[in-house]
Amino acid sequence: MIVVMKRGATPEEIQHMIRRVEELGLKAHPIYGTERTVIAAIGEKRDEYRQSLESGPGVAEVVPILAPYKVASREVKPESTVVRCGSLAVGNSHIGMIAGPCSVESEEQMISTARAVKRAGGTALRGGAFKPRTSPYAFQGMKEEGLKLLAAAREETGLVVVTEVVAAEDTDLVARYADVLQIGARNMQNYRLLESAGQTHKPVLLKRGAAATMDELLLAAEYILDTGNPNVMLCERGIRTFESHTRFTLPLASVPYLHERTHLPVVVDPSHGTGHSSLVTPMACAAIAAGADGVIVEVHPNPEMALSDGYQSLTFEQFGHMMALCRKMADAMGRQITINESVKKP
Amino acid sequence: MIVVMKRGATPEEIQHMIRRVEELGLKAHPIYGTERTVIAAIGEKRDEYRQSLESGPGVAEVVPILAPYKVASREVKPESTVVRCGSLAVGNSHIGMIAGPCSVESEEQMISTARAVKRAGGTALRGGAFKPRTSPYAFQGMKEEGLKLLAAAREETGLVVVTEVVAAEDTDLVARYADVLQIGARNMQNYRLLESAGQTHKPVLLKRGAAATMDELLLAAEYILDTGNPNVMLCERGIRTFESHTRFTLPLASVPYLHERTHLPVVVDPSHGTGHSSLVTPMACAAIAAGADGVIVEVHPNPEMALSDGYQSLTFEQFGHMMALCRKMADAMGRQITINESVKKP
Amino acid sequence: MIVVMKRGATPEEIQHMIRRVEELGLKAHPIYGTERTVIAAIGEKRDEYRQSLESGPGVAEVVPILAPYKVASREVKPESTVVRCGSLAVGNSHIGMIAGPCSVESEEQMISTARAVKRAGGTALRGGAFKPRTSPYAFQGMKEEGLKLLAAAREETGLVVVTEVVAAEDTDLVARYADVLQIGARNMQNYRLLESAGQTHKPVLLKRGAAATMDELLLAAEYILDTGNPNVMLCERGIRTFESHTRFTLPLASVPYLHERTHLPVVVDPSHGTGHSSLVTPMACAAIAAGADGVIVEVHPNPEMALSDGYQSLTFEQFGHMMALCRKMADAMGRQITINESVKKP
Amino acid sequence: MIVVMKRGATPEEIQHMIRRVEELGLKAHPIYGTERTVIAAIGEKRDEYRQSLESGPGVAEVVPILAPYKVASREVKPESTVVRCGSLAVGNSHIGMIAGPCSVESEEQMISTARAVKRAGGTALRGGAFKPRTSPYAFQGMKEEGLKLLAAAREETGLVVVTEVVAAEDTDLVARYADVLQIGARNMQNYRLLESAGQTHKPVLLKRGAAATMDELLLAAEYILDTGNPNVMLCERGIRTFESHTRFTLPLASVPYLHERTHLPVVVDPSHGTGHSSLVTPMACAAIAAGADGVIVEVHPNPEMALSDGYQSLTFEQFGHMMALCRKMADAMGRQITINESVKKP
């Protein structure tokens, strides 16, 4: 890292900071510029000491040079990670299409949706049994009952089940039913939850927090990777900005940016990312064109009657149309949307 | 709420939506404008159904009229809540000054800081024993050992202890030592944690998430209030915006805005809100001028050697200076910074 | 619009506001809800009076129902506008590809770039002769000399010239050389400039300001349309958010959102929208997948030596690769990238 | 500046970049770290070449060390600039209070407001004669007629007149009547306008753009300073963020931040910064507590009938109350709100 001294820093302050850098076990390399002095600090240590150095006497700022994440970095593992799990393959030439209702509401809803997703060519099923809701007065999910309905829908269609876990104490229960654990945007920095999900050794779909930077997202992934679980999918689902015509702002440049920095696959959620069903299909296509390794969308038999997120859910017909367009996009990109392995016939 | 139909909505679509509103147990009141039709939906129900109505045929948008929170609302309880706990009083004419290190690091650090806070006129002590850290490689706190040091510092000075709880499974442990439970910004929407903190019946300091709206903050408070615990302090600690010269952007207009809408007291954190020690004192003064009921700041015996947040921590001397200015501000506003009740002499 | 009264509004305040609405020539329609009263104001008038009503006694807020723009609205003109100008066609089935250097720097640079753009299938040439620069110490453009070089490049290739005008007093000069006038993001609300550009009756490419809402963008377009000039292309070029890994955040959902609300074509600028040359091609593809009617990118013979924006400029080879991918995307979408009309052979 | 090479940069790429730095007339100082090589570039040149270096082979990023502004920098001129103009003094111990209507509407409105401002202790009069309006259908100002009314109000009260100029071609006209020229937020980067305002040698009040960084604001000031006009007041008026409960987000930490970096005085606009009259007074007090050198607010005889911005305008009574509180704040800070020089008695 680079310690930038203030213009008027005294020789004593500069010497003090050189000593501080050396006390941290780093090599100090001062450079005396025409207006300012900077001290390059060389060594294995990364960001940990940056903050304390910033409060040193005569210091203007400390500029980090190395990325703070390690295991997630493409510099460490150049080849792309492919996450495979039953019907789902995500990464490299494989694009996963994960679809289903926001909330599990009933057996009929779940089974009919699972069949529609399978029929249209989806490769995994989503559905929320534990729902983190902004308001304590809103529907909070069917909990274990919902997990059972998801398992039944998997039985029926062979599609693997992706579902959210909202608290570390639920992780074991959810992992008994689910194939892929989803960590929601609100919980991206719930570190106990990240650790408990990692320890199940099931693949984890980690959603970006609405105000998280790319470094924060990758460091959250690092909490999971650190448990020895390599199967992490990152998910861009939109950030909070001044734009109010969409629920969130979906910044697709995250996809190629992340591909440059990490070997982990990147999934895009255009349902939460836009918040309006009419914008979902164009943004699903755009995600694939930007290089996304997967798309996750909300589908409901009757969005108008959905207990949550109806306004951003696709009907079965709209989902079929979306899949047809997405396949064209994938073809044009030389990639494929296919069921990962032979699955039970319905 | 108001259901706004699209310009080209058909009479059938309008009739359909009128029926949908009535099925929800609300009274539908259509208004036929020169360009559009809107349907006012009247009744006790609030936001819950808004989302599903938005996906109805011919609907352009649904505009809520009522605030989604209830118990926190000043419309429900017009008089301001005063949270009192040992040495701390927050609300109405009382301004609480909460100070201490980011992390508990050692007995000497904690005791010396507690004495300095007391000496300068602080009314409560803060310090982190469980630290939620962005990177898994950063110092994660002293945990129970840290809680014991906080209790010892309380013993020494009589100042009540405010400390963060980061997971529902730790709440009982933390509540054994702490007087006030702090919920951090990353956990503002960790609903299990909110509920568990509420159930201790200790006062809760709830920090605003970096991308949370005012409604989301008040709904998070509602999760705590819903447990029957009325002692919630809201804390504005800055939001994430495009500004990079400060760590976060501290929007002090939140203070008078919240005072209009809720009876709960509002505390401001200028340390996290700015991220630079030189900006902390001006923003602490500004917070009080804006009407804040409390200020929470980071103080460290030697910020340069702090294990976390050194760059935004005040020295003892700087804190003394800040307290002197803040007292002048409080006086000018007709408010007071005083120890709530007689406390043990050191 | 809907005037929402406060919960405690008195009958006198409600009567006062009903009278105020009627004084504005609108029909007042009060609705007495269980908790609040709202007054629907019906009539031709739009937003103009909203602000003054908000300061009326007992008023909580005023909610607009109608969009504030008129001529740009798809409700007024349902069929999509196609802007045609020499080699360029933008809108409906036609996708325009506008490319060239950030700044015009020399004859050789301009001619070689124009040939490379033509060869790769670009449909218009861009280049800045008047440069609005953040710093007064940065290169400000070649001005009229640069315009002449652009005209020479058009002569050579037949590609129409798109160039920025930065001040109303330059509009006539720029219009003598340019085919399409570009209004930059910093000038989106420079109303004199918008009017002067409109009055030339040349097509105008209007870039979204970095903090502009969709309504503000459409109202800025309305300033141009109001001069009687129907040939306005909107350009999404990224907004300012907390993300710092890209220069701006490029929210492609603007494209389908705008297509729903306006008949004007929408162009995307992935060069400014991302600020890194490696992200330009994926985002150009994504823009077309999202339905964009055009793409504008920066191309330079030697980005490393460019006088401005080198870090986001494509080389000729990279541009050729981008065009090949974009054509595949356009094909998959059933749209076409072609030269609008027979042009002079080089 | 520091050129950071990618982890896998080859020795040839490193040599190439060292040569590029030297070709720019800078001294190259390579530092070979354990994971990456960085090249410090030492010399007088600042940011100009940063962008082109970033597109060099093997370059990860270029980190600037020096601020891009010069004349505005406190490093260049350590003592604070005090802008004095008739009744107004802004800077150091002097706090200026500028008040008046958003738009000049009539003689009676202007004269009565000017008297009320004077009576309450205001030190300058504001009022818009040329109004930049988001919608072409909104009231655009009384233009020269309005300027005459402002001059009449000055005649009546002795208060200097602050008014906005929106286009370079109007600058001479506006300067004939106004004492201080205001550049609005939308025009912060209208460089011709900045230059023309600077050339009048009248004091300029430069408002921060709603998405402008501090560096961009100071560089815009530099365009004015560069004309030889030293009398620039910076104005924080709020930025655009995800917060929708206020019109803009008012980040008061800008005040102490700017005071550290520049000698120019800083004024705060709590009317535009909040957009609600009930939030104006608390934020005016907070601005002074944060160290602001001035406050500019909207006052109107009857906000409900105002032609613009009524919802954020104070009544005369509210303004009197605000002034009383602000004087207390100024006293507590050891500063003063007084008329700069003896002015004509009304």
C-alpha cells in the first residue's frame, strides 16, 4: 500500500511513519516528490493495517494496491469455476436458468410452476419458504411446510431446488430439503449465516447487498470459501441509487467486471433488479449478452394473486417467451442453456 | 392507497380492479379524470396488498397513502419517547453522549477510555466485543472477554455500557453484560436478531442500514416494538452515496424528518458517518443543532494503534474539546447533556 | 393529482384546499378515508401547481398522477420515431452504430478512424471538437479546426458526423459542419442550448445527465421537441452511484422503460457508462439485447496516446470484434445494423 | 501519481510504462513489490496524463496523489478568503445570511420580502429573475423586469442582491443589476458561463451540482478563479441519492471537508437541500454548527401562492425564528452575523 503524506509533513512525521510501516513487518520505501512524500509499504500483509496508518501524524491518506480478497481472486485461480448440482450447471459455457415463485404458497402453485419452468427449459427451481420481509406485518413464508413443497416439486420434475436461508439457526433445516442455499441481499454481510451455509458444503448463491461494493461482495464470498466450500455463485440483483422508476438499478457491467477479477460464476436477477415484470425479459437477455452465467427470475401462475412480489413476476407464458429469447442470446454467444444431467422424468 | 390505471385501460380492466380492491375488504372509489382513471382504496388495510394490485391488468402504478409503520408513528403516540437507562437519558430535553473505542482491545485501553469519557462529561460508554468485519481476515473482536472488560469499566465509572450484538444466538450472552444492545447497520434487516434483542427488554440502539430508507428503518424498529419493548433509539450513521471523500454521507435532515414522523429518539453517529476524525466534532455539533437526542462517537487512547477504525477515532483531548462545543450547542438549543441519575463515584 | 391531507387536518384546512384546487381551474374530488382525507384534482393542468399546493395548510404531500412530459409521450404518439440522417437510421428495426474518438486530434487520426469505423460496419462517425472538460487545465478541443477534420472524414467515408455542441453561441458554427448535434450529459439541463440545437432542425442526440431522472430527461427532450424539431435521440450514458469500480453505473433497464413511455429512440453509450475499454463490448452487446436503438462508442487508433478518454477507447481491432458480436445480437433480436442509404464510396 | 501494474505484467510492459512516464517529462520510480510492481511518477504535471497512462499495456490502474485543483487549494493559500460585498461578508468570523423568494414575482412581493429579510437581520437578498426550469411548461422568470425589481428592493433596504445567471449571453445584463452572480447547480459545469461570470469581477456564488464530487466543484471554481476573479463562494445545496423523503440529501460534512482543502468560503442552502420548509430551520442551524460561512434560504410572503418552490419557502415569521436560532448558534461558535458595512437607511 502507499502512505501519502500531507504537503507540509515534517521530516519527523515522515520518519515516524517509516518506522510504523516497518513495525508492521513491511518494507518501507519512501519517495520524495516535488510536492509530497509518499511511502510505499511492501510485503505480504494486505489491508489490515491500512486503517491505523491513516491516523498517523502528517498522513493525508493510505492507498491500497492489492485487492483485499484472496481465494476468490482470478489471480489465484485463473480457470473459471463451474458449479454443478443435479439439473443445474453454472459457469464457463453453461448458463443456468433458475425460476419459480417469490414465495412458496401452496402445493398446486408449486407443482404447476415447477412443471412450467421445466417445460420452458429452466434448469433449476426457486421458491422462498423463509421470507425476510421489510414489514413485520407482511407474509413471512410457509417455513418447513414450504420446504416440503419444494422437495415435492423436485421429485415431480427433477429440477434442483434453490431456496433462501435467513438465519444461521435454520441452516441445517433448510439444507435437509434444498440443493442450493440462497443468501439474500439483506444478509450478504450476516457473517454467521455465511459461515453456516458454507459448512453445509452445498452450493451457495450469494446475492449482492443493495449498497455493497464489489470488494464487499467478494469478501462476503470469501467467508464462505474460507469454510472449504468452493461452490459459490455470485448474484447481481441491483443496487440502490437515486433512480425510482425501477425498484433497484441493475448494473450489468458487474458481470464482465467480476469475470475479470474472480473465477466464481455470476448470476443475474432481473426480477428484483427491475421490479417490473415488463422489464424482466429485456434485462434477462441483456444479462446473457453481458456474459452472465445464469439468470434467476420470479414466475407465478397468477401474479396478480401472489402473496409477494407479484408486480415483478412473469406468467408461465411470459417465462416461455423469455426462455426462447435467452436461448437465442446464448447461441449467439456460443454458450448453452441445458439440463446438467439426466434427471427423473416427470 | 390509490390504484392508477393506464391511459388506455378498458372499462373491463377498471371493473376488474374495482372488484379486486373490494375482494381485499377495502372500499373502492373510482375517479374518472380527463386522461386517466384512478381508484382510491379506502379501509384499514395498508401496504400488504399493494404489490399484488400492481400486477393487475391495465394498472400503471399503485400509490400508497398511509405510512407502512404503526407503533413507531407519532400519529399513534404524539409525545416523544425518552429512553432512560442508568447514566443515560435520550429524548426530549435530554441529550445522551455515548463514547468509547470501536473495539474492546485490553483492560487498560477500556478503563482509561471509560475514565476519559466520564471526565469529559460523556453519559454512556460504547465498545465492540463482537465485531462484524467486512473481511474474514480482520480482527473479529474479543467476544465474552471483551464483554467482561466493558462490565469492569462500568463498575469503575458508573457509565452504562452500549455494545453491539451481531447474531440472535449471542443475544442472551451479550445482554448479561450490556445495558443497551446495539444493532449495527449491516444487521438492520436481520429480523431474527431484531426480535431477540427486543425480547431482552433492554433498550436497543438501532442503526440505519447504509441503503435503508426511512420507512425501512421505522419498519425495522417496528420488529423490536412488536415484542413489547418500547425502548428503541434510532441511529443515523450515514448512507452510501456517490461521495467518496467521506466514508458514508451523513444526512442530518433525517433528524427533524424522523422527529416529525416518530416519537422515538434519534441518535447520530458522526464517526462512521464521516470516517475521518477531523470531521467528527463539526458533525457532532451539527447533529445537536439539527435536534439530535444523542451522539455516539469513537474515542481511543491512541488512534494510530487501534485494531479497528483508528482513522475516525478521537483522542481523549479531541473528545474533551468536542464535549465542550456540544454543551454550548445544547445550551443554545435549550437542551441538556447530563448524567441521568446518581452514579457510583470512581 | 392527489392532494394528501395530514391525519389531523381540520375540516377548515380540507375546505381551504378544495377551494385552492378549484381556483386553479381543476375539479376537486375529496375522498374521506378511515385515517386520512385525500383530494383528487381533475383536469388538464399537470404538474405546474403541485409545488404550491404542497405548502397549503394541513397538506402532507401532493402525488402527481400524470407524467409531466407531453410531446415525447408514447401515449400521445404510439408509433416509434425513426431518426434517419444520411448513413444513420435509429429506431424500430434499425440499430445505429456511432463510433469515433473522444476528441478530434489530427487529420491522420480522424481519417484512419473513420475508415476503420466504416470498414467494421459502423453507421456514423463521432468525434469531439468542442470538449467540456472538468479541469480548466485539460485539453479543450480543436474547435472549428476539428469540425473541418470531421467534415473531411465524412467526405472520405460517407458516414454522417455526430459532434457535441457545448454552448448556444456555438450552435450555428457546429451545425454548419455536423449532421447530428450531440448535447452532453453536463448540458442536459442547459435549456438555452437545448432550444438553439432544436432550432437548427438537425437531429439531436441528447445524453442523460449523470443524476437526471427519466422524467427530467424526457422534459429536457421536450425543450427540443417544443421548437418543432421531432428528431431527438435519447442517450443513456450512465448515472452516478456509489459504485466506484466503473466510471458511471450503466442502468440498461432505462432502455425498455423508455420504450414503454416514449416514442423517441434510445441510444446507449457503454464507453462513458463503464469507463474501461474491457467492459465496452459486453455492455454494447447487452444494450442491443435490452432493445437499444443505437450504440455510441469511443474508438482510437492508439488509445494509450489519446488526449482524452484513452482508458475507455477501443482499438480498431477491438471495435471490429465488438461489431461482429453486436450484429449477432441484432440478428437474434430480429433487427438490423445497416447503412441507411447509398453513400459515397471511399 | 502511481502507475499500478497488473500482477502478471511482463518486464517489457513495465519498461514500456517507465518510458511512457519519462516521455511525459516525469521522473519514473519503479517499486517491485511481492505481488505487484508500481511506478511512482514524480514531477510538476498533475492529472492530465493519468487517463492515457491507464490504457497502457499491463496497467491495472493509475492512482493520483495530488489534488487536481490548484488556485482554490488551501495548500497554495493557507488563509481563508473573506468575500465582502456591500451588506454581505462571508468567511472567517463572518456569516452571511442570504434570503428571499425563489422567483421574483411582483414589486409588492419583492419589497415586502426585502423588508422582512432586513428586519430579521438578513445580510443579503436573493431572488430569481432568470429561472432554469425542469419543464418547458413552467414559469421561466420575469427576466430583466425581475432584475429591476431586485434593484429597487436593494434601493429600499440597502441589502445587496444575489441572483442567478443561466446563460453566458445574459451575464452582462444580469451583472448590470446584481451584486453577486449565482451559478445554479445545473450549470456548475457550464464552463462558458463560469468564465463569463468570472470576467465580470463581481463575487460569484457557485452551487454544487447534484451529482458533483468535491474535486469537480473545486475545478469548476478554478474556471472562475482562472479569470483573475478571487471572490468565489462555494455553495453546498444537496446531492442526489436514493433518499426520496427529502428533495436532495444535504451532506453537511462537505463544510469542514472543504474548509480543510480550500480557502474559499462555504455557504449552505437548506431550502433546496431538503425541499420541505419544516426542515429548513434545523438544517440552517446545523450548517452553522458545522462551520458554514453563510446560509441561503427561500422566503416568501405567502408560500402557498408562490410561482415556484413554495413547499420549501419560509414565511416571514418562520424566517425571523430561524434567524434568532442561527444567531445563537453563531454566538456559540464565536462567529457573527452582521451587516458588513453601513447601508442606506430604508
